[in-house]
Amino acid sequence: MKSVQGTGKTVEEAVENALKKLQLSEGDAEIEIESEGSKGLFGIGSRPAVVTVTAKPEKKNIAVEFIKGVCERMGIRITVEETKIEDGYKLTLRSDTTGTLIGYRGDTLDSLQYLTNLVVNRNAEEYTRVMLDSENYRSKRQHTLERLAAKYAKRASETGKSISLEPMKPYERRVLHATLQNHEHVTTYSEGEEPYRRVVIKPR
């Protein structure tokens, strides 16, 4: 990690000068005050404020290091493929034990993703989203949910009865709502409390 020292009449000025050298914002740096300085007496014996400013690791690198560390403790060796997305990064995990990484309906993958986002955005001024995927699970799950939505929308339309689906995670419910939002014969809404909140498909 790159570090520089900054000096100034005040600590604030010293920090500002050091940040300019690194071309960083304060949120992307770690700041250590070496000396708060002294005005001296009538300007005699004055000492400048001194700080050391260190660039924080890139959030992408923090995420990769954290995931690899967690997987190592789980006894899983992985490689990570990085892709830039609009509001952050998509990290694709590859391993010989992919099923363990994904878990039942993506539970392990979702937990890893949640923890990674907590670590990456700790004390950060600007939120960076980290999405984890493995074996194209996210896309496959979305297609499964879209087919499920179409199937139950057809049944609700034909029977004239509302259908309450099993509890799902928020992002899965969003897929169902989005899939059927312009459907001619049904509408959707969510009911219940987390983690048992579910989608209801209702005939119009």
C-alpha cells in the first residue's frame, strides 16, 4: 500500500496536502497523525503538523482476499474471476466443490455475498456492491423463477384462484414481481414477515 507524509500548519492542512499527493479522497485513505504541531511562542519554535496517509486497498482486492480467506477456512480452494459492473464488481468463484459454495438454493453463496459486502463497505463513504456467482447460478436461478412465475400465473388465471408461493428471499420475489408486472390476467403482491415473506399471484 502506498503511503506519503504530509505537513501543514494544522493537521487538517497536512492531511489535505498528503491526499493531494496521492490523488485520493479522505474516504479512500487511512490517516495517522504523527505530530499535531505547535505554534510556538510568537512564531519561535513552531513545528508543523505531520501526518502519514496510506491508500486503502481497492475494494475489489479486499473482497477477493476476504472470500479466499473464508473459503480456505472452509477447506475449499477457489479461483476468482473479476468483472466490473455498473455499481461495483461481480466475482465468479470457481472450485472443484461448487455445490458446497452455492449451498441449498444459493444459501451459502448469499451468505458469503452478504458478509463480503459488509467487509468491503465498512467505514466507506460510498457503497460498492459485490455480487458473487458460481457456475452461472444466478442466471440459472432467475430463469427457473421466471418459468415458475409463468406456470403459476397460468394456473391462477385458469382457476380464478390466488396462489400463494413458498417463502423466498427478497431478490427472488423481485424476479417474480418483475416477470408478471405486465401480465394481462394476474397481479402479484408479497405478504408475511421475513424470513417467511412470500409472493401471492392473484387473478385480475
